[in-house]
Amino acid sequence: MTERYYREEEHFHSRDRKQSRKDRRHAQETDRSKFKKSDLKEEGEPPPEDPNLKPGRVTAITGEGVRVNVEGTEFLCTLKGFVKKEKMQMKNPVAVGDLVRMLPTSATEGSIAFIEKRFSILSRTDVTGKQEQLIAVNIDQVLITSSLLQPPLKPALIDRYLIATERGNMHPVILINKIDQFDSASEDVKLLYREFLVAYERLGYPILSISTVDGTGLEGLREILKNKTSVFSGQSGVGKSSLLNAAFEFDLPIGNLTQKTYKGSHTTTTARLLPLPHGGFCIDTPGIRSFGVWNLQKEDVVRHFREFEPYVHECRYPDCTHLIEPSCAVQEALETGKLSPIRFESYQTLLDEIEGLDRRTKRKLEQEP
Ligand SMILES: Nc1nc2c(ncn2[C@@H]2O[C@H](COP(=O)(O)OP(=O)(O)O)[C@@H](O)[C@H]2O)c(=O)[nH]1
Ligand SMILES: [Mg+2]
Ligand SMILES: [Zn+2]
């Protein structure tokens, strides 16, 4: 899997982990009063009262370090040894959007001493499946971006983002880009698009059909982004960077779609927090091949399909999976057209996947001596 950006970020964090162990040891040897265990700041604790510390916001994480904006000036920072230990055990203890306190060490460099409590987190399961990987934090809304045709609309992927958005305390907005291709689309694609709109609008999700080619929806997008912090998420090639360029005249690199997969070529390699000309911030993220919701348990899935709820209550089996059981109220609702087949399929796919993961873990455990 080529996930250049995340590899770069990973490289930074693994290097930093080693460095911070070294820092801690060195500090303990030179000054016993510093870096004591009690110095580890707990989540939500007030920041250390050091007048030299400057409040800033993380704008990007690259192989070189963490970029922190302090009153308009960018500093390239490292993480100080006592940044929370548990955070160090995450895939990436610091993320784009983090509010931090940093100690300048020169006019352009510094070290992060404290990370403020986050009010929202967009994360996913990392490629190993074992750790939470932060994509961006302290954001108001996730623009779940997809395209109509190239790559094709994938409601199951949109549902995963919807779940992650809900769990991470953010508002979702669904963007369907490349709507200029509607006329040239097949009847199947047109039908799926229409069914999608009906089902998701009924659920109350805001949806914007948009095009960077003919300008459809760009004014609406600017309105949505105004004075908020937003993150653009979605498969590579759907047009996230193009949308930002078209709406705000940014100059972000755009990818070519490969003929075979219609996926982009990972032109955006680093998530970046960009100030918007009319107020607000947005984060363009690099494309990811797969998106797994972090720590999603089988029992939790149905809660995120909120329209299933009345039928779940009616269901006669308390532990019904609503997939194969006979005379299940959820399936009856599906058969009588009260529930959308798109949503049901997505529910099924998610459960199957979690089951599959479970089975794999079980098999592994059984194989272990
Ligand atoms: N037809 C059409 N193509 C678009 C539109 N927006 C972007 N593209 C194309 O989609 C490809 C991927 O765009 P890019 O912005 O790099 O996608 P990202 O990976 O999501 O950032 C490029 O070839 C763009 O020219 C659109 O509204 N309509
Ligand atoms: Mg891009
Ligand atoms: Zn049931």
C-alpha cells in the first residue's frame, strides 16, 4: 500500500519516539526535577505556566517535523519529552489541527510542550489494524467527498465516514463532485445517484452536488466553509484539491486519474491546514485507499444506522443481527420499502467486515501455541 504521506508522518513519529526517550533520559540525568512522571500532563489539564510558551496550531506534519503556526509565523517543531505518554503510544500523538503550547528555540524552530484537549477527532484504523491513526483534530465538519463516476459513488464508504464523523464529534456534509458527468452516465449510475439523494436527504444529512468543471455548487461550498474548520476527506481522485482550487483559487497540486481505476495519483502528500480568504480553515487530506472506523464493535454498528432504530426495537430477537434471522423486523422494513436497500447493504458490508476481522483474530489466537 503506497501511503506516502502517512509513511512520512510515521517516520517522523517513530523518530520522535526514540528521540523523546533519549531526551527524557538525558533530562533525568542532568536535572532530576524535570521530566518526573508527575510532569506527564493529563488530558484536559491546564497548560504549564511558563511565560515562554507560545500558543499555536499545528498546520502540517512532515518528515522534517511538526509545523506550528504562532500568530502568523510558522515554526518547525519537535515534541518535547513530557508530551503525554499515552499519546506517544498512539500511531501519531500530534495531528493537524492540534492546539499546542510551544517553546521557541530559534526564530523558526521550537518544541511542543503541551497539547490541548481536543474537542473533535477524525481518525481511522491504521494499516496494521491495531492502532488509531489521527487524520485531523479540532474540526467542526467533515466534507465527505465522493464523485459520481470517476471514481464511482460508493455509499458504503460514505457511511463509514458518516460513522467516524459522528463518533468523533463533528458534523458531516456530503459532497458529490463531478456532477458535470451526470448526462454521460449510465442509467444505473443515474438511478443510484437519485436513490442516494432520496435516502440520505431523508436522514437529514446535508448533500451538495458540485462540479469544478462547470462551477455547480461552488458558491454553496464557500458558504458551508465560512468561519468553520473543515476537513476534506475521501478517496483519492474524487477532486478534493480541485474543489479547494476552484472555490478559493488555491494552487494545490491536482492528480491525473489512471485509466484503469480512476483513482488519483496521491498528489496531496501532506494534510495541511489552510486559512480561507473569507474566514475559517480547511484541511486538504491525502487520499487513503481504505478507511476503517477505529474501534468499531459489531454491537455499535446498528446505532449508527439511526433509521433502523424503530425496527430494531420491534425485532423479536434481542440479539438479532438483522441479517439472516427469519421474521426480523428490520428485514421486513427493508422488504416493504421503509428502509433504503443502499443503507442496508452498507450495514451488511460493515458487519461482514468486522466479523471477518474477528474471525482472522480468532484464527490467529488459535494458531498461537
Ligand atoms: N469531470 C470532472 N473532473 C474533475 C472535477 N474535479 C476534479 N476533477 C478531476 O479529477 C482528478 C483528481 O482531482 P484531485 O483534485 O487531484 O483529486 P483529490 O485526489 O481528491 O485531491 C483530476 O484529473 C481533476 O481534473 C469535476 O468537477 N469534474
Ligand atoms: Mg488531493
Ligand atoms: Zn432483527
